[in-house]
Amino acid sequence: MRSGTALADYPYQMKHLTETLASITMLCPECLEEAPPLSGSSLILAWYVCPQCDHFWSARIRDGRPVAEIPIDTSRLTSH
Ligand SMILES: [Zn+2]
């Protein structure tokens, strides 16, 4: 953000939320690709779309970390 005039009134809380959300990427339950939360996500519930396979899912945020509504099979993480 070089010219700050357009964002001068951008509320701090929204900026903080955006930065926090940017840090809560999740691995896609289907293909384990890393996916960033969609805009519209909150610090209670975040939405994700996998950039690789378009899988869509939601996750609850607990203590600043996303917890998938659908359990992720982490055994696949070490299988390759
Ligand atoms: Zn995927």
C-alpha cells in the first residue's frame, strides 16, 4: 500500500483481521494443497477454496488456528 489516501479510513480492526486471516491458511482435505481463507471469512468461521482442485470447505477458528469441520486425513501427509 504505497498511496495511503484511499485506505486512510480503513479501520484498524479490519486491517488486523485481514492480516490474521492471511496467516490461517489450511491444507486442502482433498489434495493437501495450501489454501488461503476467502474474503468474508471471520475469526469465528473461515471459508476455503482449494486453488488446485476447487474443493470448498469451512473451518472454525479456535485460538487463532483453523479447525476443519471435516477431519483431514493427515496420514496422507507423510505418504509421499
Ligand atoms: Zn485440493
